[in-house]
Amino acid sequence: MHVFHKTRLGGVLALLLAAALLAAGCGAPKDDGDNAPSDSSLPGDLAPDPSDPDSIGLLNLIDINYIAFPERDPGDQSPLVNWRGRYGDDKAVLYVFDEAAQQYTGYRLNRPAEATLCQLALAVGEFMGYAPGDRPLPIKSVRLEKSMAVVDLDRASFLDYFPDESSGSWALASIARTLIENDQFITDVGFTMDGGGQFQTDYLILEDDGYGRYEAPPLYADVSDAEFAALRALAVYPGLEEGRGQWYGFDPFADDQLKKMADAEDLAMLLYQAGNAQVDFEDPAQIPNNVKVEQALSFLPIATTEETYSGTRPHFPQLEPLARSVEDTEITPREWVEQAVRDIYGPEARVLHQTAFKWRWHAKEGVYTPPHMGGWAAWMPYIFAIEEQDGGYRVEFIYSYMGMGGGFGSGAGEWVEPTTPSDTFGALKTDPKFLDFAAGQPRKEAFIQKDGGRLFLRSVKTL
């Protein structure tokens, strides 16, 4: 693995990008069926769509559950938020500006059914070091003028909190973008001071018209989005890795007769690929996005731009400009992740891109880079029953968390060493410790749909 050192990439990237596209004929390799690139990577449809949550240009989207939405102040007369619901009907996303990257990090949290614009603006303060409970952002009021939200600030407090251009841009961009992206009718934001007076600081002066229109930095990374997408389209989707060699000899069937049933091996593989969800769900949309991202990345090969690894990994030297931009020669395109999620859960399944389990999401380039850490552990299915039904199969099973060295457990602090130490799991099926463990675990029931010869995991429940 080679990691690039940080450098000014502008001119170098432009030359590499042009060379890569020219060498590839400026188009994606011809393919069809399962190996076709996802729609978001096809030439002619390259620009990010602001209405599509999958194309959101965030540095990162982080789910949080440890911060509550601020309570409404008794004197708060600002209008209610007309929630957009882009990230779930009960979620708000607070956008905090990163000036160095010129992009935003999103923090997704539970929200009340009703909240005011002032509450929403104050909520951003939780992630700017000014908790509404003890040191509130200096917001006096928020009003609506058609599609424009006007935020009035306490001048003295604002200048105390944000005395320079860096901190001031951080605050204004975060407040403005949060209001715009969460309210379905707000398109612009302005700032005034002390009851409608002009917003005026040493580093920024807005119009003295009672509105103070402010241009928030864009949410999307506009520069080279289309070019990066065209490069990603050159990387043909390789499919999920399905080799049983990574199971280290483990037999996932409690009864040898089960493995003789039609599709038995593929059913076990699908449960294996979805194992780290560890949640009951009636619809794949209920699975956390970061979990779906991790599932896809765990079972996708990693693309490389280095000739050294071309024999063991998908080799795409055309992706050199992407590699230089993210400073890593090992990358996974976003389109591969999207298709992998569809391969597991069905063609309508969707995923919201974000950093997950140390895999880093690069929104501008549209790729993930790996954590570069060794070791192996996985949730392995152990299947007790397979019943063919209309449209698919009912599978009764448990999950066992297994790691290198032959150990196993429930993943909740319990860890059992096998009776006979081994680097493989080949003997677990007759190991009394494993049999006792399996007998004591709550069983799960999955429905796996069979559609056109393909298997998709549709639901899991604990019995």
C-alpha cells in the first residue's frame, strides 16, 4: 500500500484526468447485467442532483443519539420548520461548515414533530461548542420573508464568540445551510443584528436592507464532480466476493441434509454478507446506513491503481487522478457500494454514503478508502431449517461472532475458545462448547426472496 503525501494537486490532477479519460475513450467499458455501473455513474448523468440524498456532497454524515433537540424558549415566536424529511421522517441534519475543506459535516439526530426555526438554528450550536443549555448562539429571532429566513443576532455576543473571518464564516455557513437543507420552502438566508440592524463586522458586511442576504457556501463539491464521476464509470463493478475460503472451514448447516437443498449455499452466503446488521427489520430501509455501507465494503474487492497488486485486486490505472486526490492507491467507488447493497437487499434498496467502521468517505471524489488494518472477524450464520415458500425461502438460524484463532461468541462480551485450539472452524460442528452455545442463542427467522434466479434478503426477526 502506498499513501500519497499531501500536495497541491490542481494542475497535476487536470493533466492526469485528461490522460485517463483519453486513454479510456472518455467512456465506461461496455458491459451489461450485474456488471453494469450504477445509474449515478453513467456518462450524461454526471452532475450531482441536489434532490437526491444519495448524491449529497458531505465530508461525512454522522448519526448521533446522545444530544437532544433544544427545548423551545417560551418567548420564541419564530415560524415552525416545514421539515424536508430527506434523511428520514423523524430526523434533522445539522450542517457544520469545514472551512479548510470548503464542505460540510452533517450530524443527524432525532427531532420533534414540531420545532421552530429558532430551535433548529440553536441546535447547530451543539456542534460548534456552544450548547444551547449554557452558552447559546447569540440568536435573538428568526423570521420568514417568503422563502428567505432572516436570522437576527445579538451583535455584542456574536462578535465575542466569532471575532474573526474564520470563526464567523463557520457560524454563518452552518446556520444558513442547516435552515436551507431542513426546511422544504427556505431557499435563502439573511442575517441582521440587534433587532433588524445591519450585519456589520470587521470581516463581513451584509446589505443594510433589513434582510442581509448571505451566500452560504454550496453543499455540493462542484469542482470536477463530473470528471470524477466519469473516471469512476471506468471501474466496472466486480460483484461481491463470495469465496467460501474466508469461512476457514466453517460448516454453516446444523444438519447435513440442509446443504443438499436447492440454493442452500447461496442462502448461507447472503446471511453471511448481511450478518453485521444484527437488527430485526421488516424492510431493508430500517437498517442503519452506516451498517449497509460497512456490509458492502466488507465484501467488495478493493480497486487499486498500482501494478504490483493487479494480480489479486481489480486494477484500474485510469483511476490515478482519484487516487492522488484522496492520497491513497486503494479505493472503492461509491457505485460499487450502491450496487452491492442492491445485490444483498434487492434492486430498490438504497444507501446514504458516509464514513463507516474506519472506512473513510470522500464525498467530492465519490470513493471510499480502507482503514489498512489486518485481522478477520465476522458474523457467521448457523442454519437449523430451510423452508421453501412462495417467492422464496424461510430460514431459521442463529448468528455466531467468530474471529481469527477459532474463537466464537455472541458479540456482547461473551467469547468462547474451542475445545481444541485451531486456526480454523472446521471442527466446531462437533465441539460441545459450540453446540451448547448454539442451543442457547435466540433463533432468528429470515425471509429471502427469489426473483429471477437472484436471492435478496427481505426481512429478519428474532423468534
